[in-house]
Amino acid sequence: MPTQPHIAIIGAGPGGLTLARILHLNGIESTVFEADSRTLARPQGGTLDLDLASGQFALQQAGLIGEFRRLACYEDQGMRLLDKHAHAHFDDAVTDSRPEICRSQLRDLLIASLPQDAVEWGHKLQEVRPREERTYDLVFEDGTVGPFDLVVGADGTWSRVRRMVSSYTPQYTGVTVIELGIDDIDTRYPSLSHLVGHGNMAAYGDAKALMAQRNANAHVRVYAAMRVPEDWPARYFDFSNPHDVRDKLLSLYGGWAPPLLDLIRFSHDHLQRLPLYALPVGHRWTNRKGITLLGDAAHVMSPYGGSGVNNAMRDAAELARLLRESEDWEQGIEIYESEMFERVLDSARDAWSGIATALSHMELDIMLEAMQRLHA
């Protein structure tokens, strides 16, 4: 690339950090601006299974595939499907090519691979402000920085960069998840550890679900999923009182097997409400010089069949490649966007189909059929 643009990346998630790392590896510097005040300012979520053609491909381009393989949990890829009586209908501990890694480990790996000053923490974006010379200033809560030739929105579901190119906003899918967690499950609750197994467990019944995901250090994340109006959980639960949330969840899941209810009963006090949102399948925009998006900022979709982080990391790898290889970096971005719009269509359709049937009274049968096809 003969002329390198002055690049700002908004958001230090896997997509933004992967882009910064691959650019840095190829001699193209950028600055990542992140709203969090530090790496562990908030929970990073559960484990991720990285696909060969997307997440792992991006880490290969970033020169980090060896480190990833040393951290990845190849043994925690199992899947258990239960009914509400805790009867197992599917139990497969097969090891495949999509090993798990904790989000926090992935983030730390990427941050450690960047120059010390590559990430500007505590910078919550308020506005991207165009200049007359077709560059952009970034307006943060505590000041303005710029100008930048290229601003990459890697700032997630509620991206402030997106509004520069698209009028669409994510819409509530109808599903809300309450996240809970159990620490040191192997030692403290061995029977629950056995129930969860090595990987993921999902129990379905009464148009609800209880899911558990094994993380590093014997931590298990528990997800209570329900189809409710968007504002209902905030009205029904007192999220400042974990005991209230647990008690009301136990009531909502009345009639479920005691071992499944123990996943709620023995959870710790750090819990959160996670309503699920999505952009329309096929979301796209008209190219605008100096602005582009990746990951959830570009195509947020539900986790029911979606591939959010994998898509974001593949976006980052492709954008970095086209910025590096294109004689005209602006033309490279146009190519990146047109290819990305097509590349994510299948996973967006899968996510739409998944959320459409999620938490139906037939979900166990639907999931069993899917698992049996996958492992046939």
C-alpha cells in the first residue's frame, strides 16, 4: 500500500484487536480506542469455539495460532441435550477442529501481541465528526482526537460508527437470557460438574431453556433463556438483589428436575440480563470514504446458529489483507465490504432460523435432529 491512511479502530473486542494485530504485523500502525477503562473492567463472556476457516484463519494471519493452540481446550467440546427432567437425549464428547478458548484469554493474547500504546483505554466514543477534507475527528467524553483517514467501527451491537453509513438499528429478537455462574464446580459441586459434562449442556422444556457452558478453571456459566417482552425482565426481577433473581427463576422453572434447578440455586451473585438483538439478514450500506465496519457493528446476529466472533475475526483478516495489498486503500475497502456482505449471509440466515425456532415447545426435537445430522 503506497500511502498508508491514519487509522482509528473503535472497539477492543476480538475483531478490532485482530485487525490491529495483523496490520501491525505488516507494518501498518493503527490506534484502538476502547470504552472500557482496563482489560477486566467488565465480564468478557463465555468460551468461544473458533472455526478453522474464520477465527483460526485470522489467528494464523496474526501469527498467533501457536499461542492459541496452547491455550485452547480441545477436551471441552462435548454437547449434552437434556429434557426438563434431566434425562439425556444426546451426549457426545467428540473432539473436532473447533477448540474452545475463553474470551478473556483470547483478548489477553491479542493485547499482548500489540505495542504497549496501541490501545487507548477509557475512550467512550460519542460521535464521529467529518472534516471538510474528508477525514474524521473522534469525539469522546473527555475530548476530541483526530484527524483520521480511516475509522473502523468494531464497536459492537450498538455501534456509534454504524450511524455514519447506515440508518438501521438492531431489533430485539424476542429472547432474553439471564446469565449466572458457578465457581470451582468440580470441587464444590461434583454432581453438577458431571451433569454439565465436558463442554456444553442444554436442557429444554416448557418453551424455556437452561444451558451451561464449561469455562477455564472449573467455572461454569449458566444461561436461563426465555421468550419474553423486551422490558419484562427489568420489571419482574430486581437485578440489584441476586437472591430475588434466583428465587424468581426457580419459580419460573418450577417442575424441572432438582439437579437442573441446582444450576440456578448454587450460582454466585454476579449475574446479568442479556436481551438478544440482531440486524436484518443481508444488512449492507453504500460505501463511504474513510468509514467501514466489522463484526457485530456490521452484522450482529443472534447466537442461535450465528458465528459472531468468528465472523468478526475473518472480517478483520480480510480488511487487513485488502488494506495491505490494494494500490488504492479506498478501493480496497469497497472490495472488503462487497465480499463481506456476501460472506456472512449464510451464518446470518442460520442465526435468523435458529432464533425463529428458539424456545419453542419443539426445540428439543429440533436440536436433536440438528445434532444427529452433524454427528452422523
